[in-house]
Amino acid sequence: MPIPHRSTVLLTGAGGAVGGPVLKALHAAGHRVVALVHRQDVAGGARSVRGDITRPLFSLPPAEYRELVRNVDAVVHCAAATEFRPQPERTRAVNVTGTDEVIAFAVRAQARLVHLSSAFVARAELVRRNARLYAGTGTTPVSTYLESKQEAEQRVRAAGIPHVILRPSLVIGDSQTGQVNRVQGLLASWVAVLAGWVKWVPIAADSTLDVVPSDLVARAVAASLVTEEADGQHWVTAGPHAPDMRRVTELLQRASAGSGGPTRSGLECVDPLTTVRHLAAAGPDSSASRVGSVRLMRQMVAASAVLHDAPPFPATTHRLPGVVAPTTELIETSLLRTVAHLNAHHVPGDRPVPRPSHVSVSRPRQEPDPSCTPPLSPHPSSTC
Ligand SMILES: NC(=O)c1ccc[n+]([C@@H]2O[C@H](COP(=O)([O-])OP(=O)(O)OC[C@H]3O[C@@H](n4cnc5c(N)ncnc54)[C@H](OP(=O)(O)O)[C@@H]3O)[C@@H](O)[C@H]2O)c1
């Protein structure tokens, strides 16, 4: 059953890249939102309840948990471990055990569950194959992340509760403003490119990069609460409208020049295997080479395992009530605006950089910290 207008929705991960825009969309749809926050409260009019999804009863006092069970009509589950960590136990604890706890809550509350998964779960095998080529091992933090997301989906399907699983591709900024709630994963790698820390993109020029604006994902979440489906699954992707890397690099350069940010010339797409050979010759973590930062480049090679030789994703967002399918124009405009936002607020330059309070990442001053850079070995971090 769809939930009625003005329902009470428990939102996990409200402080994240996806959770922030989802919070706004749920308010816009008239719902009351209780944000289950982890390390910090969120602004935006939601009641914040601090908890940990990996712990029984989310670590809440039992009376508070029972009160939520009584009052919550639906759960939107955005919390996840999205950094590609070297410790697989942590990724599994948040993404699998955490999802089990969220399911247990939804069962007790008899609440509809909207679960955020990832389009890239469909590429888990491809990632293992590519990782063996690049790194000599099929098990990497990227594959661990995707397997944990696959397992979480299975737990949701087996739970016997009304649910919708959403599979977004790579989430960029808002389609109108380019604003991003948190810079991580793909967007952190764009900051590295825009800042000139890397000079090659270690992804073949004909690989597609499927990106979706965050407000489209948020609208898909809100629509999933009111669809009639009892067990839906939707691909929130650009699908046939995803640009290839040749086009992405053109757009990155155009947006960088247009916004007055640092203009980088001659950004080049290079096959990941060629990059791997170059890096092997460069030696262990020398700070600079012809490709730029060796450390960042290694991370980007690892991340490219999700893109190389991959068929396009299906796109089914338009089947959700009131959600329009993305077009090439929407995707490219959103990408340009996102890059303009990154240039204005996150890429170091000579000019003073305003730092709005709604952006939760520190503006990097030199190379980004490994905890907010693109994933890949040895200490990858990203989201897909
Ligand atoms: N961003 C993308 O490009 C993308 C693409 C495809 C799919 N997705 C999926 O979309 C969902 C949201 O991703 P995102 O990008 O918004 O992630 P994110 O920016 O990394 O945010 C993750 C959120 O989860 C919270 N969290 C982590 N551990 C927790 C715990 N133990 N208990 C409670 N909350 C916890 C974090 O809170 P603290 O920061 O306070 O710890 C944070 O608010 C995830 O399921 C992700 O797999 C994202």
C-alpha cells in the first residue's frame, strides 16, 4: 500500500550525499521526517534522533525506539558505508547488518521500506574481473562494497515487507544549482582533476559514465513511497543518455573555464592498463609524475574497474509516479552545474573561496585526504 500524504518517515543517512536531497524532497512532499543521524545532526526542519544502525534498536533507549515503531509509517534507508575501506568487516557491518536492523524496525512498525542500493551491483562480477587485470586480485574494497550492497538487496527482498529498491548510478549535484551535500567518491575525483592533481583520466574514452542529479534520485525516493508496488525495483540512471568519457572530459573543461575556476588544458583519457604500466614504472607513491599524483592516480585506476568494458544500465525511473525520464540535456546540464559548484566551493584556487555552511566537506587545500578521495587500492574511498 502506498503511504498517505503527510506521513511520518524515518530517514537514515540524512547527512549524506543522497540523504540531504532526499530530506528536502520528503519535506516538499508534505511528510514529517525523523532523521536517524549517526555522527552529526542535520539542518532542515527534521527531528534528529542519534543512533547507530549496526546496533540492536539502533542503540536508542528502548522507550524512544518503541515510540518510533508506533509512529513511523515508512522508512527510507540511505545510511551506508560508502568509502571503499580496506577493512571489509566495517563495510559489511554497516551495509548488511545495518540493513538487517532497518528491516527489523520496518517489520515492527509495519512500515513500507525504500532501500537505496546501487546500479553498480549489476557489475560486481565485472569489477572482480577488471580488478584482477589491474591489481592481480579480484577482491578489492570496491568489490567488497558492491557485494555488501548485493547482499543487502537480498535481505530486503526476503523480508516479506512492502518495499522498493532503488539502484542509482553515480550521484552528482542538483540539476538546477549543482549543489552537492557531501563531496565523496566520483565528485572527489573530479575535484582532483579540476585542481590539476591528476593529468590523465585512467578510463578509456569510449567508456560511459552514468551519472544522475541528486534531485532526480530524491524525487524517485519520494515517488517510491506512493507507488502501488509491493516489491518494486528501479534503476535511477541516465541509461542511454549517459555520456562517454570523451564527452565528460570536454564538459569538465568547458565548465571549469566557464566558471572562472582553474582551467586545465589537455585532460586526456587513457586506458587503465596503460596507466597501470606507467604507474609500475613510476615506483611506489612518488609524489608526482607525468600523470600527476601517483597516489591519486592509483586510486582512480582502481575505481575505473566499475566502468571498463561495461554495458549501459537499464533506466526505469520514469515508471515511478510523477518522475520524468532523464534526457541527455538534463544529464549534461546537471554535470556542468555540478562542476561549476565544485570549482566555486571545493577546488583550491587563487581567489577567495566561499564556504557555504550546507556543504559538509572541508575545502581541500592540497591533495585530498585519502578518506575523501576516489576509491582504490591501497586505501580507496568512493561511492557507486
Ligand atoms: N553517492 C552516490 O554516488 C551513490 C551512488 C549509488 C548508490 N548510492 C547509495 O545511496 C545511499 C546513500 O549514499 P550517500 O552517497 O549519501 O552516502 P554518504 O554520503 O557516504 O552518507 C552515508 C550516510 O550514512 C550514515 N551512516 C554511516 N554509518 C552509519 C551507522 N552505523 N549508523 C547510522 N548512520 C550511518 C552516515 O552518517 P555519518 O556521516 O554521520 O557517519 C551518512 O549520513 C547508499 O546506500 C549508497 O550505497 C550512492
